[in-house]
Amino acid sequence: MKGKIFGIGLLAATVGAILVSPAFRGNAAIPPVVPPQVQTQGKAKVEVVFVLDTTGSMAGLIDAAKEKIWSIASSMSQATPTPVISMGLVAYRDRGDAYVTQTVDLSTDLDSMYAALMDFAAEGGGDGPESVNQALHDAVHSMSWSSDPESYKVIFLVGDAPPHMDYQNDVQYPEIVAAAAAKGIVVNTIQCGGIVETTPHWQRIAALGGGRYFQVEQAGNAVLIETPFDQRIAALAAQLDATRIFYGTDAQREAMQGKVAATAKLTERASTAARAMRGVFNASASGAVNLAGEQDLVHDVVSGRVELEALPDAELPPALATLSKDEQRRLVEETAAQREALQQEINALAEQRDAYIAERLEELGGEDDSLDQLIYDAVRTQAAPKGLRYDSGPKF
């Protein structure tokens, strides 16, 4: 039976494994996989959009972001009650560059968001102000923010150059940030480097947006510490991915192909540390939504969302459809048990990983001025009025 479990897992992990690389053209949105949200109604929510300058001077910060997104997600997931995490991205440059903005819509499918982030590169710029106003406008008006008044909605504007305030027909940030406030969105600003012309604008945007202003080094002051546990956690995370069994109509299973492709892409290209932190996140209560996506048979049968016996064979993976209903249920239950065991092992290793990092940070003199700590402190304070309590400190 174990052979069947791994066989079905591998089948699910390779469905539609055609890597999708977003094409950057104009102000186009990168079409992410946005499946229906998995049982998020009535749950606490954190919705965060990073607005990121991707001109040449931001190379260090962009590289750090590719390493830190999963630890940031893990930090945000530590709240009580456990929130559902959605993330989106707006990359911006300036008029005359290869693009002005590129957007990745808010989604609980962080794998697809991360796969898009991996394609961002620092290029262009070098001529002073950037299209900050357009980027903020897209973050406020082009993202699928929920209408839930109890959701913590936040934007982090990250860049080093001031906004163009001289473009005609360009809505400027005071009006844009007012619109954000009307939607219940907090706007924080993180200034990278020390361009003096940037500071007053970043401070004013944060003040108008009810957020915080931070200034960090050009590369972001992020804590990047490799640990002896990363490789094992990353390997377990891959096994956890293989427990997914996607089902449904042909159209529903086809919709999951993008998520499978995103998983394959990040497995191939992300660092071991990033894959480890993704595994830690996916093993958490918040990360279960990203792991399962939509139409995961294991999650849906165990949770009681669907009755396995009521599903027609045409909606099951071919290898599963050939089994009897008793064999199907036994296979799903054993796969669920395997998933739980993997999550427990990842969580145990994550505790050891956290302890190792804490020791290293003590040796290095702490992390009070790190990007990780600054973001965590902002989230902890701003999410409190929404009933979210953070007590554990940031994840790294």
C-alpha cells in the first residue's frame, strides 16, 4: 500500500507540469493561479501586498526578498487566532523602462506568487525618481482585496528613489493613500539606502496611510542564516507536496496545473533555505491552505468537505479511479496519515532550526534593526485592532 501512496502522490505532483514563466509587457498583470479560496470564510485574515522597486539599484533587496517571503509569511501566520495569509506583489520601475508596473494579484496560493517573484530582476532606473504613484495606485485598485472589515490589510512600499511628482495625468500618492484608508488598508514604507529626497515622501506616505516608516540599508538588513536543518526540511517539504491528490472536473484539475508548475519551478530554482522555510510554513495551520490549494482530495475527504463515495470516477485521478471505493478511502486515509507525520517531523525540526538561529543571532548581536523584525513589529501593532495577537517574535 505504501507503494501506491507514493505512486499517487507522484502522479498528483506531476499533473500538468508545464512550467509557466510570466511575460513582462507594459503594465500587464502576471496572471497567477487564483483558485477559489479553501474554507476561509469566517477565519481571521491577513492580506499583504509588497510594492517593490525593481530598478537596478534594488538588486540586493530583491535577492533578499526571494529568500525572505516564506519566513515573513511564517511570521504573519503566528497570530492568535491563526489567520489565512494572502499575498500579492506590485513591481515597479519608471516610464521608459521595460515596464512601469507588473502585478501579481492577492492570493492564498503563495507558491504561484513566489514563482512570479523569482522572475523579477533588478534592471533599469538610474535616472532618479520612479513611478511610485502608479505602483501605489495598482496596489490599492488592482488587487483583489477582500471586503471583510475585520481583515488586516496592509501594503509595504519598498524602494530607494522618490516618486515622480511631475507626470501629467498621474494620480498622486495623497489621493491614492486616502483611497487605501477608505478600504481599510494600512500603508507602510521601507526606504532602502539614504537618498535624502526619498525620505520626506516615504514619511508622508506612511503618515497618511496610518503606517510606519522604516529606513534600512540598501540590501534591506534581512537576516539570512543557513542552518544544518534546512536540507532535511526541504526534502520533507517535497514529500509533503507529493501527498496532494487533485481531483474534480477536467477544468478544475486543469486549474491546478499552474500551482503544480509553480511548485516544480520553486523546487528547481529556490535556495535550500527558502525551500526549508516554505516547508515550515506549509506544515503550519496557515500554510495548509497554500499546500492543499483547491480540489485536494486528501484535505477535502478528511475535513468532511466531500464524500469520497459520492465522487464519480471521472473526477478522480486515473490511478485512483481503478481502485474500489474501499481501496480509495484506505489510500486517502493513509496518505492523510503520511501528511500528518511529515508535518510533525517538519515542525520538530523547525524548533531545532529556530534554536540554532537564535544562538547565531545572539552571537551576531541581535536582530532589532533587521527587515524581519521591523516588518514583524509593524504587523504586530497594526493587526491588534483586528483581534490578532502576536507574541512569538519573527521567524527567520
